[in-house]
Amino acid sequence: MSSAASASLVLKGTHGTSKTRADAIIKEAKFKASAEAVVGPGVYFWAFDQDISLAKRLAANWWRSANDRFKTYTGDDDPSLAILKANIEVDLNDYFDASSEKFLELLIATAENRRIPSTKNDFNSLRVVLLKELQDLQGSDFKVVRAEVDVPGAYKGEAPYVYWAAKKSSYICRDAPCTGMHLRY
Amino acid sequence: MDDLFKKVFERIVSLSDEELRERLDRAVDHPLFKVLEAMSSWSLLTTVSVDAAMKHDLESYLQSQDISYDDLVLSDELLAANDAQYALAA
């Protein structure tokens, strides 16, 4: 990781938000990591490779979920849905795949040794503890972390394949060096 | 496990229970924890025991899938048989 020659990756992701916020991101040509974000400071994307359709649906579901559960966009001039597609440019040394087999094997080995998972939260906390240890050992923080997450909750009329997919990769960015493109529904 | 991951494992294994508990408690403010929690299909159940979460998952599964109770009993029996085979192989 840290000793690798510098090379960069370009990852592709979608981000669901309000039109007001999307306009601000496009205007500034930058995603800002908000300290008030529902899921903590950072910028969050649904990963995709060639076909954006599922990542677009999940971005829309996140927007609905954030509205329903947390009233995130209440107060925005235009709280209606906007979906941004972004290229996330990151140095290989600053990227970590928390869904890799290697990391999962470390997670399971540690959980078994320390008898950790009394709850799902404890198990997820252990992921973070291990990630922080890796960062400490290599002497720098990862800027983009890939993680597999459950897909957001069900909505009437949603295509069943969204749920059958069960898990979907997301990118969690401290600071997102992105180029964005506005896609409006 | 490569060297870096081995070092991480050894560091965590060497922590006292109190030190590890403190680190686990601090981890809940991290974006990775937050996003896993927010997206969890058990989002209301992330603080309950594994047994309670599995019970909830099973109930959801029974309500949402085209599968009968008999199918589940059969799958449990098959799993148990596999466990026995696995134990013998080990």
C-alpha cells in the first residue's frame, strides 16, 4: 500500500441530493464533506462501472430515505431530487477497499480471537478500529474507502432487482476530488 | 495475511479488554460506521443481539419471500447435515 509507486484510480459513482444542493456542487465544481451529513462527515457515492441504472436508483432511494427518516432537505429552496454522476480521482495509496477478501479475513480472524460481535454495531465498530490501525501503520489516512452496504429501504413501485442485489458498493470520501455531471430526473 | 495485516491483527490481539472496548466505542463517530449503520437492513436493530437480529431477519424473510415454513425447516435440516459432514471432515 504505502510503498507502492504513485498511480491513480478513477472511480465512478452517483450521489442523490436536492436540486438546490446539486446546483451548488455544480457551481463550485466540488463536493464538500459536510459535518452535518446524516451519515457523518464525508461525501458518499453509489459505485458503478459501465451501467449506471442501479446506482441511479439507489441514489434516488437514498434521497427518499434521507427525506423520510431525517428530513435532510427540508428548508432547501428546491428539495426535489437531483442525481449527480461523478468521477472520483484518487491516488492508489489513498484508496482502501474495505470489502476486499483480505480485509474481511482480517475482520473475521480478529472478531473470533476477541469474541467481538455481541451486536452488529460492535462488529461494524471493529471494521473501523482495524481501518484506523491500518492508517496508523502506514502513516496516513485513506481519502476514499470502498464499502459494501445494504441497499436502502423498499419503496412502492421499485424494481425488485434493487433488493435482490442485496449489497452494493459505495465510496466514502473524506474529500472528493471529483468532476461532476448533472443528471436530473 | 500479508505483513501489514498481520501487524494490525497482533496489535488488536494485544490490547486489554478495556482498551479494545474504548476503541470500539470511539469508532461509532467514523463515517464508515455511520454509513454501514444508516444503510443497514437492520437499521433499527443494530444494537440488539445476533439472535434477536436473526429472528427479525427470518420474520422479514417469511413475510416477503415465496417460501413456506416447511421449506425453512428442510433447509435447516440440510444445513445441520452439512455441519455434521463438515465436522467429520475437520
